[in-house]
Amino acid sequence: MKYFIETYGCQMNVADSELVMTILNDNGFESAAEIFEADVILFNTCSVRQHAEDRVLGRINNEMKHKLSRNVKIGVIGCMAQRLGEELMQLSSGVDFVVGVDMYDKLPEIISSAFHQEMLSVTDINNEQVYPDIMPVHQDPLKAFVTIMRGCNNFCSYCIVPYTRGRERSRGYAEILEDVRIAVEQGRREVMLLGQNVNSYQYQDISFPLLLKKASAVHGVNRIRFTTSHPKDLSDHLIEVMAENEKICQHFHLAMQSGDDEILTRMNRGYTASHYYNLIAKLRKAMPEIAITTDVIAGFPGETEAQFQRTYDLMKAIEFDYAYMFKYSPRTGTKAALYTDQVPEEVRLDRLQRLISQQEKITHKKYQEQIGKIREIYVEGISRKSESEVAGKTPDFKVTVFPGTKEMIGKFINVKIVDAVGWTLKGEVII
């Protein structure tokens, strides 16, 4: 029986799709190269924003032709499945089964059952599930997403993740290191460690900084990245480990969300604006060349113009290399969705645009500052715009394009940056 997985959302979902592929392959299923070849179509979904869920429902409707022409089953897995459960079957008649994030090991039997009965929904939360002893088959030939923990304990008032992914639990460090070792043995030189809050990883006496040291010591690995970090759990030890280990990339994604203390409290973020600012200062003192990126929400419920201005000013003072900026969108099931002081849509949009306009100038400046520097690029493929160029990333996660051939793919090449166009660096190979 052939299956096809279509993945939406964050890197955690990409990693989960690889986990599901491994489970299915180990149970006699076969991955289909194209969706029209599949007997089973799986949509691995995201629930962070309503738009993501609406997009999946639209895709399911588009694939109804396969169900009508032959006996194809459609399943929804991931966060949207966990959040909505059986309700998904009412929203779309095309859905045959719904499986939550802790029940993937049951997928082989659920799929088989779906061919013999009408509909199934299996969305029990298992706050101990880390899928032990399963080594995911990583799909990218050059880099691997390695999950180190599942779930989240933070309950930010705007976020649905703790309700869809359950409580926080850490994967055994020996399994993580074995995952990294296998990925490297198969030719990958870059590994990204994943968790909803990697800073709070703890397995026995192994903390996240110690895990980073062990992962970077695996023979053959060149680069270690990680995401996502929560400011309230960022330790001095982690900063020290990053600064002293050249294999750990000097790029840090640290979600700020707001620059106003009252809004941060309403968000249940667990830190103040000054604490966040001091963390950035510590990172830059230890690693002057570090790139720092962030997430920011504009128009959170109750946000006044003065409070928004504090966010605007803090972003200006910090000068992030890049920022993912969003207008606040209520998510059913979260505390913030019940707040009665919602900011009008037009105000949210206006504030978002002001943040974007400022950040574009800062990012442009940051990229221009790269001109003249020598950077090591991990070549990931041929450039999308020219077959005579290759593209890859600097250690601090900046896309760089330069003249080259396909033989360079998978290699580390020293490049002199000669230009910056948009959010792409242009380079020349150093001979």
C-alpha cells in the first residue's frame, strides 16, 4: 500500500513527517513519489493560525477527485488533528481518519481499519510519548532535523501549541546522539536540534548546553543549529557553550513578541523587556558576530499605541538580523482569544506594517555589512535563478549565491561577499 504525506507548518512537523514515514515503512507501507499514486494521503497539519487550517481544508477538497475515482483514503495528522478531532470529519466529508501527535505509532492499524469502516478519530494525549527507539528516515540528503523533546509547558496566552502537543518531555540523549550519528554517517553535515523550547531540555543529568556539547562532538558533524529558544530559560551556560564551540552556529532565534512589560505579562511570557534586552547584550558580548532573529506580534489584545511604541523602539535598539512579524490573530481555545479588549483589525495591520517597514531597513543594513567579509557556505543546491550559480547558507543562516557547479553541493566553500540583493548575499569563491 502506498502513502503520500503533505506537510504544513514548522520544522517540528517536517520532523514528525519523517517519523511517520519511518513507522509506515517499517510496517510494510511504501512511499509514493506523487500524490496521485497514493492509496493513502496524509495531511500533516499546523494550527498556529486559522489560515493554516483553512489551507488544509482547501487541499482536502482538491483531492476529493482521487476518492471519487478510486478507493483512496485521506487522513489528517498533526496539530490541527489534535485540536479538532472528530470535528474535522464534519468540516470535510473527505476525511477518513484523524490521528493526534502522540498516536503515530498506531497509524498502520488505523489506516488498515479505515479501509474497512467509515471514519476513525484517535487523538488521545500521551504526555510520556517520545517515540523511543524509532530513528526517523531523514529526507534531506544534506541536513537533518533531530527532535530532542516534545510538548510545551509555557502556555503563552496566545498559543495553541501546549493544547495540541501536550506537556513537555525530553527524548533520551543517547537516542538523540545516535540519530545525529546516523545522519552524519549518511552524508549529512548539518543537524538542527528541535523542540518547542530547547532551553528547558533535561534528561537525567543532561541539560541542553551539555547535549549541545555532546552533539557537536559526534564525528563528522560540521554544523549544529537549534530552535526554538524561550528567553525565560536562556542560561549563561548555553551562551558559554555556544561561544567556545565553533561547530555550534552563531545564529540565535529568540522570540521577543513584545517590548512592553504589561503586554508580556498578559502574554504569559515570563520575562520583562529589560531582561530580554540584557540577554541580547550577553549574546553579543560573548559572540560579536552572532546573528539574532526574532518573532513579534503586533496588536495583541489591549495593546495601546504607547505599548506598541515600546515594541517598535526596542526592535530599533536591538537591530535584529531578521524578524518574523505578525498581526495578532485569535486562536480558539487560547486564553487571549477570550480577552474582550481586542485591537481593531485596521490598527493591527497598521502597526504590523510599521514594524515591517522599520525591520526591512535594519535587515538591509545588516546584509550590507556582510559585504567584503569571507564566509563559509554549506552549498545546498543550484540557485533557483541561474544554473551557473549555487546557493547555500552562512553559519548565521544567511542565504548566499555564487558562481559554481553541482559538484559543489554538499561541500563547504569559502566565499567573499561582494553584494547583498534583498535578503540574499552574493559572493565569489576564494581560490
